[in-house]
Amino acid sequence: MPTRGYRALVTASSPPPAANPPVRRRRRPGPTGGVGFVVDSVLMAWRWLRRMRTALYMLAALGFLTLVATFVPQEPNVSSTVAEWRSGEAGPGVPVARVLDAVGAFDVYGSGLFVALLLLMYLSLTACLIPRIRAWFRLVRLSRPPVIRRPSEANLTATFATAASPEVVHATADDVLTRRRWRRRRHTGDGRTPAQLAAEKGLVSREGGSLLFHVSFYVLLAAIIVGQLTTFEGQRGVVEGEPGFSDSAVSYWLYQPGRWFDESDHDRWQFELDEFHVDWVRDPLAPGAGQPTEFRSEVTITPPDGEPYAAEIDSNAPLRIGGKRITQLDWGYAPRVVVEVDGEVVHDGFIQPTVTDGGFFRGAVKAPAADPDVGLEVFFYPYAPYDESGRPVPTGAPWDEAPMLLFRQHRGDLQLGATQQTVNELDTTELESEGGAYLRPGQSVTVGDVEVSFPELRRWVGYQVSSRPAIPALLAGAGLLVGGLIPALYASRRRLWVLTERDEGLGSTLVTVTGRAFQRPEAFAEEHAAVTAELADAVEATATDPPPDRPGDHSGAHHRAGDREVLRP
Amino acid sequence: MTQDQLAELSRFLYSPTTLLLYLTAAFVYLYALTTTVGRQEERERGRRARRIGGVLAVLGVTAHVAHELARGFAQDRLPLGNMFEVTSLMALVGVVSGLYVLQFVRRRPELNGFVLLGGSLVLGMAMLMYAEPGPLMPILDTWWRPFHVSLLVAAMGIFAAAFVFNGLYLLRDTAERAVAASHEGRSRGSTVGAAHLGDLERTGPSTDGDDDEVERAHAAAYREALRAGIPRVKLAVGVFLGTSLVSWVWLVTDDTVAGGVGRFLAVNLTMVAAALLAAWFTPFLPSTATLDGLAHRTITFAFVLWTVGVIAGAMWAEVSWGRFWGWDPKETGSFLTWVAYAGYLHARATHGVRGRNAAWIGIGAFIVLMGTYLIANYVVVGLHSYAEL
Ligand code: HEM
């Protein structure tokens, strides 16, 4: 409904505002026949797209899709849950999951339906905005406040009498309204319309704000698309004190460059983790017992052609190097496990067990260098103090005050490459258990002919390195959005007329200040009263109606509308 | 005072102190509302009741603020870190801004009771998610967080007030329509009664004597007609079902079946009781235009806050997690709420949709707000799962 506002403008006051140019040009008759049918259909679709109701339906559809995304787990977010839904371990069951899969409900925002809706919304937005923007520019350039024949019922009206001449009154009113930044138009009066100063305000900012708000969607969309193309994200885990990684394509474990991201965009600095600080509320009786209170990495960065320097990464303070940002993603304990068979070292390295619900960590050691292979199932407990009888008691506490490494040793074929297994999983189908033991840091133990030792405990941290050059554009889009929204919702379009009627016999001028607001009438009532009072003061009014001694009452009930009795001096 | 004592104090200030003060103040105000159409001496009593209600409300707000402060000191951080704290602050913002607007901007202090009733409801709901004071996870410890969270909390509180206005609008509108329809049936199109009594709350007893008696009898009959115009059973069932759209979350997430059913019923029946009470008060409500305007303006304001709050959240996510938006359940929920209220604003700007339809969209948007808030916190858990239930 791009022209609704304009039409309202035409019908709002009694005389047609001849001063305003027609906003829409007349359509020429189009072609007929088959071409005409196509043209008509396109025009009809375009007009449908332009309707406010259409936008409403689309918002509803967008809301529905989002609702689906709220209830159904989304693959990009929680792929494991989606996998459980698919296999029937969780969720409403396999058949339902199949249907959900078929309609793309597991990845709503990547589905064709969503893209189609987005496209349609942007089309509708465009269809809506083109005429609105054209009309707006015409309004800004050409519009003049319309004149009025007599105050109408719908108007807020106040009158007063003054000895000043109409010219002086109009000039003063012009000053007052200029100071208040109204758009003005003087009319000297003719047989049909009285002499008056017509003024208007707010028509540019309200509609302009709304346009800016809607236009910001294009900026946001463009920024997001460009962002997708130019972004880069890489992930990598690092153990304290161990060699880190360098910023290059090959050193990331998970590497997701956008299409326009080039390998030469890497900065090739070297990254090392010196120490990772993590702490909790350890007192079980303190408020929030067990909650973490700190995650902080002390790191060393070596630029490709410079001196190494120390830096810090905190939960909410990522490290910025050039255009890239390093954030902490996750962390865990990294026990160093050495495995020797017949005095020969077959494994020596830090393992990175994953945390479990039970508060302990699970991992595996795989040593295919031995013959037959050695595999250790590892359970790591950060806090397993001894009880009175000297036995370790595993607890769920995450702090490493009494670390214990529990393992079960296996020999046989590890099936590496034959079956799917992650680094922390051990496929025991072809293995034989030879018993297990527990170790404290610095200890070693021999099980069968295998000696396992746990010389030290460190920590590992998973980092994400990202580069998002489109963020400033996105911020600009957000700024436009808010900057447009506020005037779109709060600016109010209003008109005011200062009419004069000279009574030469009495030597006085009757001044009528009348006006109306299209939005926010209460605020306008105050403004109207203020303008009237200012003008009455400036021209030394002799009597006013309503009397100006009712400050604070803005109900408008005391402003008489339409034909009224007038106090004469 | 030790932190434990502070925690104890904050708990006591919250419940029963604040809760009871709000509730009593609400009922005193609602009583005062029933006197506005009565005799001179009744109106005098109403004025006195309103004064008492005002004192109780101020005491309630003071206790509420004191609770927030005590809780803040007990845990050495802003009390905005979990659902209980957020909801409690949402109630505080809603009550204070609602009372302020009605008292000083709108100058309709007789409506304060509804705001206080709404505040009590939200406070009661927060009790269902009570959590002991404690420190914050480090990821939440940044100035982005209070900025983002407090904007959204303020918006939620204001949306809640708008929900009440929309509900009251629908009640009043339904009642007026019913009365107009029955008039039409009886006197063939004469709506004189409805027109003249539409402004009931302004009708004061101007003279003593028979005219006054007649007028009052007439007004009482009109009040009865308005009340009769609201189908009670339909209202109760509708509110029960409508609330269930949100409160099912407790059914499926509570540890015990009995606990879940208990919470579910507590919420639903409270809402039904509130609706029936509001229905009884329908004749004393301001005009539909006033209620509609209040709803629109509150939603407009909250929409701006919500927009800025969501943007701030995206900025925080960019800083904390290295991505500004990931369709995490909470992000999805806040987006959905935003779209729903944008739908309301569009509906208001569309000819032929405004009025009752827009009010229904507003109600639906609030259901979306509460629903996504609870779902994202209880049912599906994503990165934002710091809620500490
Ligand atoms: C589908 C594409 C859209 C179209 C065609 C559209 C169209 C319009 C139009 C014509 C108006 C002016 C209403 C008037 O004052 O007469 C408007 C206002 C508005 N639109 Fe949209 N819009 C679209 C999408 C959106 C979206 C996605 C949002 C945000 C969630 C949004 C939020 C608003 C707001 C807040 C207003 C101001 C309402 C008011 O003036 O009271 N719009 N829109």
C-alpha cells in the first residue's frame, strides 16, 4: 500500500491540497492478447507482492519456519541430536524423522523452502519500496503544506484576539514555526480561503525512517552474502607447552574458507599455548559451587618476520592479529602417556580425552608400532583423592587436585583404517584385554610385558581462528535498521494552520491556530498548546480561547473543535 | 552481613514480602476501581483505597529493589545471570514502568491494579524457576551481557504489560459488541445506551436526587450487561488452552510427573483466575480505543528495545563465540519473537486487519515470546545454556 499515506494526506483536510503534485503517474494502456495476458499476470503478481497483507503472510510464514527450527534440532547446530532423531534413539521416531528430513526440517535455514521464502520476501520488499521511495522523494522535493478553508471537526483548535495586524501575526507565526523547523506556506487569502500560514512537519522523517528501516534489510543481506564468501574459519587444538600451529591452510584441523578467501590471505604467524588457566568455585558450600570462574590462555605469537610476543585470550576477549581473531572454543586435560614394550617406546604423547557426563574424561592410546598392537582404554579423573583406607575415590569434580589415570590394556589388531573410530574411541572387537591399573602423575606400572607411565599432566585448548571482513558492513546495516526504526515508529506527521480574520471595527485580529496529527495526537496536543501560547505571547493576545491557564491537561477536551463561540475583546 | 545472610535476606524480601505487597496493592486498587461509578462517599472511600494501594505499591517496589540489591551483593554480580533473576527483573521493570506511565503520563492511576496484578503473576512464575545466588560462568562476564540482557529483559517486561492491555482490550471489546448486538436486537438499531455509557468511567454522580438514582440504576444495569456479554466458560477454557501453549514445557521437563502437573496446573489456573477476575472488572475498564492505544504504544517501545537488544546479543556472540549468529535455539527464539511483533506492527498499519485481529496477533506474539523463552531454556539446550536451572 505504498500510496496509502498519500491518499490519507489528500482526504484528511477538507480542501484538496492542490499544492501537492500527483504522486503516481497514470498508466498507459498496455498490449492485448497473449502478450497482454503475460503482462497482466506479471502486473498482477507485482501488485500482489506490493500489498501489505502479502508482507503480513510472509512474516507469518517466516515465523512458522522459525518455529519449526525452534522445535526440531538443527543439523548445523546439534548434528549429534539430529543423528539420534534419525536413528530413532531420541525424538518422535524414525518415520517422523524421515518426513522431517524430506521437507528439510533438520536444516531449516539451509532448505530450499527458506531460500524461496527469503527471495519472495525480498521481491515483495522491492515491489513495495520502489514506489514508496519514488513517492517519498517527490514528497520531499515538491510537497507544500495544504491550505485550509475553515477549521474542521477533526482539528485541535484554539483562538485568540490581538491588536496586531494579520501580516504581523503571520510573520510572527512564521518565525515561531521556523524555529520549530516546520515546513511553511503563506497564503494571502482569497474569496474561498482565509489568509493563513499553513505548516506541516514529520512527513519526511516518518516515511523516511520506515524506508531506511526496510532498505537496511538489503544492506544486511548483502553483508551476510559477502560475509559468507569472504569469511574464514579454522579450528585447532593445542597442548600447553607443545608446538602450536601456524596460520596456514594445512595446519588447521577444521578448515572452512569462504569462496573468495584465498590461501594468500593467511598471515603465517606461529601460535603457542604457554599456559591455560581454568578455575571453579571449589568450596561445595559456597554459592554456585562447582561453577567455572575463569578460562584464560597465555600464548606466544611469533609473526613471520618479527619478534615473538606474549598475549592473552579470555572468554570474552579474543585475541586479534591482523584481521583475524582467535577465540577459545573448548578445553580438556592432556595427560602424557608413554607406552614401552620390551624397553622400546611405542607411544609417547599427550592424549586429549573428551569430557563425559559423569565428570570424568575418556580417551584412548593406540600404539600400532608394537607387535601385536597395544591399545589402552583411558579414563581420566581430575579429582580422585584417597579415602582413609588409601584407595582412590573418583569424584565428578573437574579440578585436577588429585588426578588419576585409569586404563585397561588391550593387545591385538587395533583395526585402524578398517573400522570407523575417533581418536578417543578404541575398537576392542579384535583385541584382548590384559587387565588394567591406575596411575598418578609421575608413576608407571607394568601390565603383562607392557610398561605404561604417566609422567605429566597438561591441558589442551581448542581454538577457533576466524576472519570476517564483512562485519563492519553488517554493523552499518544494523545501525541503519535501528536508525530507521525509531523515526518510523515515533515520528508523527502533523499539520498546523494559523488563520486570521481582521475586524476593522474593533481594531482587532481574530487568530485561529488549528491543526491535527496523523500519529501521536497526545503529543501534538501539547505541541499545539505550546505553539499557540508562544504565538499569543509574541503578538500580545488580549483574550484567548481556551484560556491558557490549564497547563498539564493535554486531554484535548478543552480545546473546542469546529464552530465555536469566540471570546471577543 | 555475610553473603549467606544476604542471600537469606534477598529470598525473604522476594517471597513473601514483595509478592504479598504487590498482590495486596493490586486488590486494593481493583477495589478502588469499583467505587469510581458510585456515590460521593463511595468515591471518597475509593480515593482513600487508592492512596493505600499507592503506599503498598511503593513499599512493594522498594522491597523488590532491595531484593535485587541484596541478591546482587550476596553473589557479587548483577542479578541477571539466570532465568529466575531475569524474570524477577522483568517484573520489576514492568511494574515500575507501568505504574509510572499510568500515574504520571497517562494519568489513569485507577488502572494501576492491573499492572500490579500482572507483576504479581510474573513474580509468581519466577518462583517456579528459583535458583540460589551464585557466581557467573566466565563466558557471561562482560559488559555486553548486562547491556544485551537488560535490554531484552526490559522489552519482555513491557511486552508483558502490552499483553495485559491487549487482553483487556479484547475483553472490553467483546463485552461492548455483545451489548450493542443485544440493543440492536431489542430496539432496532438504537445504540443510544451503548454510546452514552461507553464513557462510563467518566460518568460521575453530578446531582443528588431521583435523577441520580435512575442514572445509577441504569449504570449498574449496563455494567451487568457488559459482564454478561463475556462468555465465562469460553473465556476460561480459552485461557486454559492458550496458557497450555506455553506451560506444557513444565509438563515435559519436570523431574517428576506430579511436579510437572503441579506447575502446569498452577500456571494455567492462575491465568484462568486472572482472566475471570479481569472479566468481572470489564465494566470499569477504559475505552477500547485507550486500551488499544496503550497496547500499541507499549509494543512499539518494546519492539525498539528488543531490536537493539538482539543486535547487542549478536555483537556479544561475535566477541564470545566468534560468530554473530548461529540459529542457536535462543537466537532463533528471539528472532521469532521479533518477527511476531513486527507482524503485529504491520497488522496495525494494514487497513482491515487492525482492531481485534491486531490484538490477537499481539496476544499470539506474547505466547511466542514466553514459549520460545521457556523452550530455549528448558527443552532444547544450545550454546546459551547458561541458564542454570
Ligand atoms: C516482506 C517484506 C515487507 C514488506 C513488503 C513490508 C512493507 C511495509 C510497509 C508498506 C510498511 C508501512 C506501513 C505504513 O506505515 O503504512 C511497513 C512498516 C513496517 N515494517 Fe515492513 N515490510 C516488510 C518486511 C518487514 C520486516 C521483515 C520487518 C521486521 C521484522 C518489518 C517491520 C516493519 C515495521 C516495524 C514497520 C513500521 C510499522 C508502523 O509504521 O507502525 N517489515 N512495512
